[in-house]
Amino acid sequence: SRGLGDVYKRQVSKKYPNKEDDTWWKAKGPEFVHNWYNFRMTNPHLDIWMTPDGTPAIELPVGVVLHGGIVLKGYIDRVLVDTNTGKTIIIDLKTGKPPKSGLQLAIYRLAMLEQYGEAPEYGSYWMARTGVLDTIYDLNQIPPEMVSRWLRDARKSIDMGIFIPNTNNWCDYCEVKDMCYTRAVSYTHLTLPTICSV
């Protein structure tokens, strides 16, 4: 027997046979904007945080060089301040599925601390399809020192040509799956980097 999920998929497939193409985005985009409007109106205690020079934290630019020459450059979707508590929260707007961790938010926090002297205590992904915040992460659990060390270690691995596979259900879609030792039947033809000699 088919469930409600199957019925919904058939209806969506008929209405949008090309999945999330231009037609889908033109139809859903205004809905996402409306969801953001509703979120802001139902949370009047959350205001836009301002940088020390008075710039509103909307698409907040960050560009810093960390210890070890690690460059962080990008834009933080929103930083809000709770006017009841004075605490700040990093908000990343997502139109798809939420990430499985708060690491992206912790990286943003590190960049904000370096550039603006502000280290928001919390971070969350705002989900455009539902109009609500996903998990609210306590970013103190992922301190700047840990994030900085992780970024340096990742940079060292890349420089040495060491790429550790993150095996999951998406492996079939990976562009380098045929070269991955976790997927290949035989990987004797691969040249693996020497990490140390004994």
C-alpha cells in the first residue's frame, strides 16, 4: 500500500516534472521569503546585530587570516541579537536540508571574533521550507581554538595530498568515487602519499 508520502511525491512530480528547476524556484521562492517575514514578525525580540562601525549584520562580510596562514573569507547570512538577553546568534539560511553539525556556524564565529571582536554564543540554520530554526547550537561547545586547530590540520592534509573519505549514502554521486579506496574493488593502482617512514 502507498502512504501519504508517495501521494505527495506523485503530486509534486506532476506539478514540477523537472524537480527543482527554474519553474519550481519561481513558485517556491516567494513562499520562502514569506516564511522569513513570518519568522521575523513572530520573533520581535531578535534584532539585527550591528558591527562596531554600525554595519548591519546582513550578508556580513568576513575576511581574516588565521595563525598558520589560513584564510577565511565569505559572508554570514545573518547575525541577530536577542534584545531580552543581549546574546547574539549566527543564522545561516538554508533552502535544502540542514547540515549535520554546527561546524559551519563555529567557523563563522571564529571569523567574527577575529574581525569584529564578537563571539556569538549560539548558532542555528533557518530552514526556508519550514520557516523555523533547526537545532540551536551552543557554540561554546566548539571553541575557536578547536576550530582554528581543525582548519590548520585540514590545510596540512590538503597540502600533503591526504584526503580521508567521508563514506555515506552519497558516495554513488561522488565525482571521484572510481579513485576512492573505499569504493574501488582494487586500489593497488593508486599512489598513496607517504606520511612517515619507519
